[in-house]
Amino acid sequence: MALKQELIDIVGPKHVRDDVETLEKYSKDHSIVQARRPSYVVYPKNTNEVQSLVKLANNYKIPLVPRSSSIGFYGAGIPLQGGIVVDLTKMNKIIEVDAKNKKVQVEPGVTWEQVQTELGKQELIVSSPLLPHPQKSALTSALEREPIVIPKSEYGETLLTGEVVLPNGELFWLGSALGKGLKGRKFPEGMIPSTRAFTGAQGTLGILTWANIKLEYSPKMDELFFIPFAKAEDLIEPIYKIQHRMLGRECLVLNNLNLANILCEDWPDEFQLLRKNLPQFTLILCLYGLDRRPAERIAYEREALMEIASELHFEVLSSVGGKPGIGKIMLNKLRNPWDKEEYWKFRYKGSCLDIFFHTTLNRVPEFRRVLFELAAYHNYSTQDIGFYLQPLEYGRACYCQYNLYYDPNDDIGKEKVKNFYLQASEEIINMGGFFSTPYGPWAEMVYRRSGAYSYVARIFKDAVDPNNIMNPGKLCF
Amino acid sequence: MTETNIAEMHETIYKGLVDVLGAENVSDDPAVLQSYSRDYNWRTVLTGGARPEFIVLPGSTEDIQQIVKLANRYKFPYSIFGSGFHMPLPRGGKRYWCMMSPQRMNKVEIDEQNMYAIVEPYVTFAQLSAEAMKRGLHVGTPICGSQASVLANHLFMGYHSTSYRTGYSPANILGSQWVLPNGEILRTGSLANPKCGYFWGEGPGLSLIGLFKALAGSFGALGTATKLAVKLFPWPGPQSLPTEGITPSKKCELSDDKFRWYMFTYPTLEKAINAMYEIGKAELGLVLLKWPTIWFAWYAAKSREEYMKDWTEEYWQKYTKNCVEVCISALSSRKQMQYEEKVLMEIIQETGGQIVSKDVYRKWVPFNANNRFRDSYGPRFNRIGGAFGEVHLVWDSLDDPLSSLPPAFEIADKHTPPFIDHDNCDNVWPVHLLTGALSELDFPVEKNVESCEEQAKAAIESVEHDMKKGYLTWLSITAPLSSTGPAYSNLHLIMAKIKKSLDPYNLANPTRLIDMDAMEKGSGGALFH
Amino acid sequence: MIQIKTKSLPSDDYYRKYYWDFRKDAWNCSRCACCKWIDTWEVKSARFAGTCPSSGRYKFDAYSCQGRLDIALALIDGKLSYEESPKLLDIYYQCDTCGACDVSCKRSQDLQPLNVMLEVRAKLVKDGQILPAHKAVIDGLKKENNMLQKSAADRGKWAKGMNIKNLTKEKAEFAYHAGCLLSFDEGLWPVARAGIEVLKSAGVDIGIMGASEMCCGGRAYDMGYRDEFYRLADLNEKALKKAGVKEVITSCADGYRAFKVLYPEAGKQVEVQHIVESVYSLMKSGKIKLNKEVPLTVTYHDPCRLGRLSKPYVPGEPIDGVYEPPREILRAIPGVKLVEMERIKEYAWCCGAGGGVKEAYPDFSIWTASERIEEAKATGAEAIVTACPWCEKNFKEAVAQKGDKIKVYDVIELVKAAL
């Protein structure tokens, strides 16, 4: 009880919860990670409160688990060893928008919906992952290196600088923010350990209390194309060619299941129709123009695209699937978070397990083959597998996501999917698929194979978290 | 320890190294050691340099592992370098220093389709660029010259002349392999999974490469990199650079239908920066730089006399003050060039830019501009006085130089003479399509003790100023963390723990990243050795 | 913005207007590493990017120009002594003195690192630090005025049966200087003989000194034996003056550079042209007509002393040499297809024979030549063609050792075949 009082002293009575309903809610998310309950959930409002919480946790040697979003998909926010969940959603200020220097300073509780709405007023946009949940923290997406739908940049991450409360309670700044004197404070590199070292850490290295995220100027003009393919093998060369010539902005591939899921307004009838009419795979590419002569820019890129299409014999269409206005609809979806109440991944069957990894484009077909073989083995219909392929950095690599849809109320089905998911993940790793962000059960699979990586990671962790209080049990900690 | 003990230990270590590497790959001959005792740096002028005690030529990661394990057995310090422009010279009065000379580790492999190269420490930018260009790719080039080591440059600093497009080096590192100070092998990025290869740099989980490299690297003090994958980028140019003429009067001109250069000046730095903002906003160009007049002068001059003549007649000062340089290229198509040229001209006009005369253009572009793609003349900066000084090198927003440069000018001005005239050297180099920019103030220094002592004073003043104001600059981040850490969130305490865990005997390039001896005594240690 | 009020320039004149100063040149080496690589703009592959055979073979930086400058500085400043370094002589003599490092350095600096290294060699010799292999050669030179330890009396035998003027008895406009190697290496006599035949066919008034011909002294200079060089320079100047020739024509790049560059520095005057210059000029004036087909794909190797070392250094001026005439000659021969190696002209890789290396480190010499042969083979050429007997000999030995099929010629041999 002394602990509870101390928590109340820090954040105030209204911002400490330990009722069963709340604790249950924070014990799980949409992943298969085993549910574990925290002892408390606290809602700090500023950096001072966060710092005090961290110092308190060190005194008590009690775990802290930071969460910036009210929804979780991969288990990172589940308190594996109990402790205190630090819900940062109340720290939700957009502190500063600096259009000139292409950055927006946000607190961790700022959601995608919030930031895109605010920036949209100034014709600005943060490059986002594919259809993030509207309540997902934009800062967390950047911190966890979620791939964005725009492969035209040579720097996948959008996280620039930030302020971290280290697990030892000290304040630290990332990138050039470590030097406080300059007004910019936005360069993503500073002294070692760099910003990079803190990314993908699933909250084990500290609590980010604000970050500068890179924003872009909204295009003035767009032209969206749909390029249909029947086979996965046929996608590869066109993507390489398009990306190596640096054409376009948004560029991604969705299979008919996912695309129908995303586009469908009238569930379920329209969904079935779209699924039937859409090509097996659609490469979606958006050409764009900025402030200056946008139409001319689009024109030369379109011409280059048509050259490639002619050379490789693929079609370039303004519409697919027979859906009117699909271009505009898709464009809107690519530049905004999901806009319906039920998240798109839960529409089809109620829930979904995602397998995602990085590889090179030329290897995509072989991973697909193996996954489908395993699906057959586990009696899981390949028709129920969603596919999303995100080229990265001008085609240098790609992010491959397979969505295993399932009914959460069907226990047998759920178990089947879980087994399929686990075996497929092992197999993908064995084949050389790279799990850059090893959530949940992937952590053991990845770090078991990573040699001295976990040894050095633990040394870093020990240096900043000697009492191992920050989200223990995640990654290799 | 007596002289006899020292001699015996020397012999023991020497024999151990010979057993591991073979006699032809080990030397303790004083003449051989002498050739590793100094570098270009003003610090070396003041200290007189320092000979290591052993030079070894490892041929592989496994060789380095064995050397490191031997070092742990006999507790001798070791270091490694790239091309040797910056030498990890023995410091702190430590004996038995073993320096690894990387000449035998010179393999390069390119994955053309997925645009990356895997390099060992002794592969130069020129070599990689040549192999990449044959395959329609290119690699950024540093302004110290393309004879620099790709691996070392990416891990040390790594600003490249195309960084506006190709980014600053930490963003260009993919998988990497290191020998830790305990002799174990660390693999980062996708390489951490044995089957994945080198193609991706982040993770798994937290990106440990961020522990070894940020703005600057870790100077080999946390581990020795033996293989690095670096990004390559699409190259619309020819398979080899077309040249004309004979050294030092060479031309290198790329075809006008694929590459075009533009140089235009402004009355003030602020206006030049504003123009760069507009160019970046419009996403034009493959190269965008704002060079100071002295850089034009020392790149262009083919001799000291030519430099002196042009400088004292103020040629470059007159014609390239606040000069913005842009190269547009046919990355997507030739029509892209037509579009970009149109838009660029609009921007130049709107922002009040003055395109340089044909004479200035002809004096510069055919002979120098393509150094941006493969730098051949970077080392010319040492011609004017024999040495090179700096007081300012900051990465942040593109407009930060407007506030961060003036204090640097004051410091440099205070020490001029003996610093050599630099006409307010104000380099502004954007990174990542304006994610940020590097601004730099450097100048020639006469390579004598008096001038270098002055440089030392200026460097200390600069670092103290940086720490007080909270600037994060090259000098402050490359000085030992034991001295500067207190001004930057006590970073030195974190790094000391990491260093202690990874390198309990303090053998890997000791004192350079952090002076552990000083930390143990409770002092910060010297700012510069 | 703060303006610098005074123009602050270097106090030492050395930085304002370059002059030769041994210590200052060594001091101002900035360790940029350019000396290990060819001009980076010219690099066309990772394989053929190196420029220094010595550092390429022996790896340690001591064997590079930069390393030797560090050592030179330490010797001057008393930080290193001969006694403490068993490797010192090897370090300094395992170098062809080809000047490739010097050219690379001059791309961005106004230094003369080759001169520094040659000065150190002269000092080593003066201080009695002698390589036994060189001693034997120099002893022979002192006795017989040639570098091959052969009898002076046999020097003119290569010309036996040829109707050539003897300049000790007759007058001619030009003196053909065969050089030591062509004079005594029977395998290379066809080159000297072809040279005479080609010149005579074009009506050139040529004679030879025969057994009275003496070594130019160039190789002795490079090995550090300055006294021997000055002695021979003096003798040669006198002999050629006495012979009354207008100019010397030579097939030997060593001789060419000695007469052209080293002699004036020693205060001696001998006008010289290389035979490829002569042939080129005769071709242009129509006195040589290349009519016969010689179907051969060739690549041309630039000898160092005919190329980058063939002119005195002027800061800022191109490191020019006789690059185009031999190429023009080859292009003019019907049936010959000229393909270029990656390292050519002022940044050509050395053949390995110069600087006393052939005499003292034959393995290293052949290794260097083998590297060049690999580069030649990579072009697809059937033959490597050069304009120096030392290069030719070394390439032939390297080819024989490896059992390669590529042929080795002198330019003049192809010219003769095309007449």
C-alpha cells in the first residue's frame, strides 16, 4: 500500500488504477503472448512524473512497462513479470510543428489520428505505416521501426531525436538533442549510443517522453496506379525496376484478400465481390508532384513507368476490381490511419496473427512457397492468408507481412493458427528471413541464433537498467 | 617491471603473434614501426607521434580474433585503422601496443540487385565505386578522398558529397561483423541471423550498431569491425569515369544528358540557405552543397603557387561567396532533368540567386565537380600550410549554421594569425533531403609547433564553448567521453560501464573513446592527447 | 559575420612558392594514402587499383612512399638509426623507384617524395649501408662501365654484321645509344638491331659508339651511387661531344630519362630522343610507311622512365611523358588493335625492373612484372608491347615462369614487321 500511495503522490489519485477490470485490460493484447497482469496502471502527464515513477520503480525493484497506445498487437506492452504499466496516452501534446525543417515534436500519447489531422491542416503529413490503428501512438510506430509505405527515402525510420527517461531515472536525449544548445535538435545521430540503439527495444531501454518525427509536405497532385499480377514471381522484376529508377512515392503490394478488406465499405457483400474481382496481387504505386509544376513531374514519371511496363509486359491501370473511385479511396487510405471502428485486420474473421520479416525482393517467392506448404500441413486455407509486401529503400530490401486470419472464438481454430504461426516463423528464420523486431515468441527464436548479440545487448541494458526494471522479459532481457 | 621483464614480455608477445600470423605478417622492426607513428593531425605535430610496439597484418576475422585473444592473455593494447589518415596512435604511455595494419583484408563483394556491398577494412572508396559503377550503382564519397577506406570512413565520420541524397553514414550501414574485445564475434543487423546475410542494418530488436556508431564511431574501443555492408545507390552514369588530361590537370566530365551542374551565389549565407530549403522542398537534384570559398580554392589549385595567386587576388572569394552547387541527374529519366532544370531556375530567380559566369563555371566544373562522385582532390587541403584545423562541425537543421557559426568564427578569428586565412569558411552540407545538415569551419594551419599549439588552444576553447552551450560538435564528440560526458547527460558513466563489461582489461584502443584510467582515478583525463 | 581583418598567410615561403627541401617534403607528408593507389578517378576495378608494387607486395606501410618519408624524417631527426633496424635497407631498396607514388602524391600535394627516397638512398650509400647484390653490380660498373658485370669490350657485339657508322671514327648526326641491357642480352639484340634498321630505312644518319658506349649512369643514380652517376655523366657528355652528334636516340627508357632529366640536374647536357619519338616523327613526315599487316591485338605498357619520370617537375604542370607517340605508332600499324590496360600513362604499374630491384630482389621484380602481365591478360590482348628493354625482359621472364601464352614485344619490333 505504501507503493500505491507513492504512486498517487507522483501522478495524482485519478491516475492510478488497480481495479480488476483495468488490470485485466492491460494484461493482454491481440498477440498470442500469454496474458500477465500488472499490479498497477499509472497515467503520468509529463516528464517529471515519468522520471519520478522510474526512480520509484528502482527503489522497489518493481518492473515498469511503458505503453503509448491504447491498443497493442504484438505483445510488447504485456507485463511479463507483473509490475506497473505506465500508460503514456495522457501525454498527448503535439509540442511543435516545424514545417521548414520537416519535423513535428510529439509526446508519446499522440495518436496517428491526432497527428495526421493536425498536420493535414497545414498540408503536411508524417509518412506512416500501412493503415495504422487510429489510436496507435505515432511515436511508437517510429520508435519500433514500423516500415512506411514510401520506399523512396534512403532512411526508413522517421524517428529523429527525442527525450528518454532511462531506466536508471536519468534523462537522456537522442541524436543531436543530446546537445541542447541548438534550436534545431533534430539530427538523428549524436554521441554513441545513438538514436538507433534505442529503436526496436520494445520499451526495455527507457521511456520516450517526446520525439521529433520527420514529416513531409503533402503532395499537391497525385496519380495512383494499380498494377495487377497473377503470380508472386511476376512482381519482383517490375518492383526492382520501378524502385531503381526512383519512381513514385507510395509503393506497396497487397493480395486480393487484404486489398478487398481494406477497400470494402459495405461489409460483407462488397468484400466478397471485391475479393473475387481484384487481381491476385496488386502493386499500388502513387506518382506525385509537389508545389512546383506537379503535373510535369507526374508526366515524366508516368512516361518512365510506361517504358518499364512495356519492357516487362505488365499493365498499368487506374482502377481495378470494378470499384468506382478506387484511386481516390486508396490514396486516402494510404495517407491516413484506419477510419472505421473495427480495425481492418479484425473484419474478416475477428482476429489476425501477423508474420512479418525483412528479406530481399528476389527471395519473396520462395518464402511464399514454404509458407503455403506449411499452411497445407496445418490445414489452414491459403485463401485466408493476407499478404502485404512493402518495398524498402528503393528496392534494396522489403518487408513481407503475412496475415493469418482466424476466429478468436474458435478455440480449435485458434490453436491451429498459433501452431502454424510458430512453425512458419521458425521455418522463415531458418531460411534467412530476418525478424528485425522480434516480438513475442520470435525473441527466443531470434536470439537463440544470434550469437554474441544478446550478450552485448545485455551489457547495454545493464549499463542503463542495473535493476532490470524496464519491461523485463522482452527481447533477450 | 624491470627492463629485462619488459624485453621478455616483448619477446613473448612477438612470438605469440608470429605463431598466430606467420613471421611475414608481424614486425617489430623500428623502421617499420616508425612508418606508423604519425598522421596528418595537428595533435601528432605536438606530441611528436608515437610508435607502436608491434605491427601485424591480419588476413581474416579469425586472425583478428586470435590477436585479440592473445591480447587478453598477455594484456597488451591494440588498435586498427583504415587508410591511415587518422591513426590510432599509442596513447597513455602504454607498452606493447599492437597495431593492426589491414592491407590483407581487402575483399569486396557486391549484390547488384539489392544494391549493397560487403567490404573488408582495406577496400577504398575508389575501388568500390569502380566496381559499383560497372553495375549501374554508386557509393557516396568522402571529401578526405576516395583513397580512404570504405569501412573505416563509414564507422568514423562518413559525410559524403551526395549525402543530400545518399544520407549520412550511420544510415548507410547494413549488416556488420565485429571482433569484440573478448575475442567473440558480434554480428549486427540481418547478419545476426546466420542465414540472412548482410542486407539489413537494423536490429534484431534494439539496433546495436547504434552502440558503435553515431555521428562519430567508437574508434575501435568497443570492438574491431572486420566486415561491413554498405548501401549502394542507383547510378545513371557511365561504367567508368571519363577523364581527359594528365595529373594534376585532369578533367572529368559526365555526359550532359545525364548530369548537369549549376552554381549560383547569394549576398548572404542566410539567403543561400533559404534557397537550399526551396531546392530540398522540391526534392531536386542528386547533389546539393554550399561550399565556402576556401574549399573551391584549395580543390581547384594545382599547386601552392596557383592557390596563393588565386587566394591573394581573391578570385574565389569574389565569385563563389555563398555559392550553392546543385547537380541534377537523370535518375528516373532524361525528362526528369528537363523538369528539374526548369524548377531549379525558377527557384534561383525567386530567391535572388546569381548564376556564376561561364569563366568561373569552366574553371571549376570540368576539373572538380565530379569529385562529388569520386573524390580525388580532397587531400589538397593539406597543401596550403601542411596541416588542417577545425573549430566547428555540427549536425542539426539546415538553418542552425546561422546561429552556430558566428561563435566559431570568433574563436577562429582570435587565433588568426597564425591560423591561415579562410574567409569565414562556412561549409553547409545538407543530409537526407534536408533531414538535417552539417556545418563546418575548417582552415589551413601551418604545420609547425607554434601554429599547432594555437590549434590546440582553439580546439580546447571550442570544446569548452560547445559543452557550455550544449552544442554537439565533432571536436566535443571525438574528445574522450571521460572529459566531455559530464556536459552531455553523464554519457561517460553509461559508456564506462559498457566499456568495462566489453573490455575489462582496457585493451581495445585504450583512452581514445573513453579514458578508463582517468575514470578510475576519478578525473576526466585530457581533452586531447 | 566576423570578417578577418588581416590576410593571414603561411609564414614559411615553402608554402607560398614551392622549393625543394628534403626535410620539409618528408615533414609535410600527411599520410593521405594516395601514394598507394592510382588516381582515384582512373580506377576501373578493385583488382587493378594499386599503384605501388612495394606496398602491394610487402603490405607494411614502411614499404610505401609514406612509410619511407616517415623513416626519412626519423633518420634526419635522429629518431632512428641504421643499427637499430635490420629491415631498413630492405625497406628502402625493395622499391622500383618507379615514381608512381610520386605522381599520385602530386595530384594533391607539391611534394617530391621520390626525390626524398632517392636522397635517402644516396645517404645510405655514402654512409656505407650497402646491399651486397648492388655492390657487385657497381663494382662491375666501375670497372667495365656497364650494369651487367660484362666486359666492356663486348659491348658493341649486338651490331655485328650491320653496316653502322662507328662514332669513334666517323661522324653522324645521331648517336644510337643501345644501353647496357640491349648491348649484352642476346635475347634482346633483335630490338636494337630492329631500331637501327628502322632508322636507316628512313634515312636517319645514325651511328653507334660500339664498345666505347658507356652506361648512362641512371640506374646507378637510382640505387644511390651518385658518384658513379656523376662520373659516367661526365664521361658520356665528353664522349658524345667529341663524337659531334646532334642528338642521342635510344631504345632504353632508363637512358632516356638519365640523359633528359638527370644530366641537366648534374650540369651535363646531352640531347636525347627516344626511338618511339623518332619513329613517330618520321611516320608523320612520311619517311616511314607502315604497310604490312601485323594482325595482333596488343596492349601498351608505359615505361616509367619514358613516361612520368621523363620530365623535370614543375608544380601545377601536367606530369607529361612520351605517352602518345608509341600509341600512335601502334594504331598506325595495319592489323594491330590497341586495347588499353586499366593503369596507363602517368599512372601505369611498373614492370618491376628498376631501382636496383632486379639486381637485389629478383622475386619481387618478377612478382611486379607478373601483376602487370595479369593486367595485360585481362584486356584480352595477345601481346604486351613496351618501349624499354628492361620492361621487356622482365615481362618475358614473368611470362616464362608462369607459362603464360601472352607475347612480349618492343614497339620497334612491330614497326619493323610492318615495314
